[in-house]
Amino acid sequence: MNLHEYQGKELLSTYGVAIQRGKLAHTVEEAVSGKKKLKAETGTQFCVVKAQIHAGGRGKVGGEKKKKNVDD
């Protein structure tokens, strides 16, 4: 079964497993909007932007970037 992280989190949350909050975005505009919504809901100043693809192995492709503000 091929699942992206966000899909796995959705599945786990339906069974009551506690997960970190996140927003799915396909564009920069959606990412900025999602960050603003998470800040309003949780008060966090930080976010992590993750690129996710099915690559056949953990950590081989994709990326993560921790950002302090929307301009970053």
C-alpha cells in the first residue's frame, strides 16, 4: 500500500490516534493559507514544509524545510 504521510495521519486519526496538525497544499498560495490557519488554530510560530512523493524508500526523495514565517 502506498500512502503519503498526510494520508496515513488521516487514517490514524479516524481511529483516535493523536497526530500532529497539518494542512495539505498543492500550491504556494495554499501553503501560505494553511500556515495562517494553523497559526490561528494552534498559536504556533513555526511550520515544516514537506515535499512528499512515492519513491520506494524512506528518505530517498522529497524534502523538509523548517520555517519561522510566511515570507521564508
